[in-house]
Amino acid sequence: MVSAVETHHAARAETRGEIVVPEAHDYEIRTLTIADLKDAVRLGYEDFRAKPSHMLVLGFVYPLGAAIVAGLALGENLLPLVFPIAAGLALLGPVAAIVLYEISRRREQGRDFEWSDLGAVFERMSTGGVAVMIAGLFAAFGIWVFIAQLLFQSLLGSASTPPPLEFVQTILSTPEGWTLILVGNAIGFVFAAAVLATNIVSFPMLLERQVGAPAAVVTSLRVTAKNPITVAAWGLFVALSLLAGGLLFLVGLGVIVPVLGHATWHLYRKAVAIP
């Protein structure tokens, strides 16, 4: 449904023959609680059970894992970047979850989602604000990996990486290795916090509403500013869930990632009031 503000803007636009894109301040931001987070996860799990999408997620993870393994097998110097790349994938989570948002949106409306509808979703991903946001996330991912590589080289040198066991021993038993762990994780935290704050509702909003990328980002920042503790708790929950899924490898990620994606849609619904 459309808010009163949007109706007012649309009425004015109709008289001038214009298309009005709502501004960020047109949307009311609700207060979120931990109970809301739990309910969003519950609804996300229900969406996943109704429309299992694990193969979609695994189709994204398998090629990446295969590329890393192939690089290591061919002797490429990828070992120092394995952890940064794996951790940085969380930055691209909203991109991988767009289809999941659409599934949840349609179920909310009592409509089914057929896999033949993927074409329309991907077409939407290539236009307007969604494309801008996707480009921004890939840029953040690239910058993060570049910084991680520079940090490793500045602390441990740019010589050939030793075998995996020796590499791990170096990281865990030297001052330089511990500095790499602490500083790298601190920088990663800054990247993750920035992406969370600017994207917690951006992609679901862009998928559903006729808004631009700036309005979606500002709305996400407003949600974060009004609910800093709850948003931080959500970010921690997502990080721990992805860690648990990583420990279980593909089986865990094939369930946890879709549930988190669906849950993010429901969190958007709870955070942004659209009467």
C-alpha cells in the first residue's frame, strides 16, 4: 500500500505529468526490539521451508570455493587472501539475497515464486538504484581485499607464501602474525559495520519501492541511528550464524544464508512503516 505522503506527492505529480520518487524522510522508522529480530528469523525460516533455496546459495558458493582451491593447487599466492575473501563475502550478502527478498515479498502477498521468475529479478538488479548499490558493495569488497593484501605484505613481506601448516604457525606464533589478526579484524569490523548501517533495509526497499539509492541508504542509516543496539545485535547474530555455517561448510551455508536473507526482508517490514 502507499503512504499518505506518497499519495500527496503522486497527486501533485499527476497534475504536472511527473514521476515522483519518494524521499527518505517520507518513511516512518519504527523502534526495533530483540523480539522483532527473533520473529524475523522465525518468519525467514518459514519462507525457507515453503520455498527451499539452498541450491541457489550453493550455486554461488561452489564456484568461489572451486576457484580458491584451483588457485592453491596451481601454486598461486592466494593463501593469505583466503580468510579476507571468505570474511568479505558477508559484504556481498545483500546482493546474493535479492532473490530471497523477492520470494518473501511474494509469499507475503499470497503469491508463489517460480524459478522461471528469476529473469525478471535479475533484470531489475541491472537497473537504477539496485545497480548502484550492487556496484558499491563490490567496490567495498575489492577495497577490503586490497587492504588485506597490503596489510599482509607490510607485516610479513611479499615473498612466496609457505605451505599451509607453516603459514598458520607463522600467523599464530609471531608478533607480526598477531598484529595481522588484530588489525585485520579491526579493519574488517569497520567495513562490516559500514555495510550493515547503509544496507540493513536498502535492498529490500529498492526491490519494493520506487526510490533511488540515496533514499534507500539514508533510510538504512535512519533505521541504524534509531535502533543502534538492536542493529548491532542483528549484525552480531548474522556474523555468528555465518561462522557456524562456515564451520559446517556448504551444508550449513545452504540453510543459514537463505534464512538470513528471508529474515532481512521481514526485518525491513518491521523497521520501515509503509501503511
